[in-house]
Amino acid sequence: MRKRYPGNFKAKVAVAAIKSEDTIAELSSKFEIHRALIMRWKMVMGDVATIPLFCGAGSPKTALLTPNPQP
């Protein structure tokens, strides 16, 4: 069975990767997870963080909840 990680742990790792304080290899050792997971979570965190900037919907909350926002 695969190990499952809680959302707050994923977010903590992704933020650390985005801040680029350490290399991916160093983060992998620090958090004891594979570097591919760090890269995946970093990409997902980046995608979620940019949705309100490019969607054209009212508030960020509305933008995240609206599947296909209308301009």
C-alpha cells in the first residue's frame, strides 16, 4: 500500500521548494520523500496560486470555486 501524505505536509514541502532555500535533493533528504513528489507538489501549488491572477473572475475565492469563470 502506498504511503499517503496529509495536505498540510504537502503544502509545507511545496512552499519550501518554491522558496528555493534548499535544493530539491536537500529537501528530499530533509522530508524523507522522493524528489518527484516534491516537484509534483511544487507544480500543483504553483498552479493553484496563479488561478486568481489569470481567470478574470471577481474575488480569488470565487475564482477557485468557479469551474469555468466567465469574463
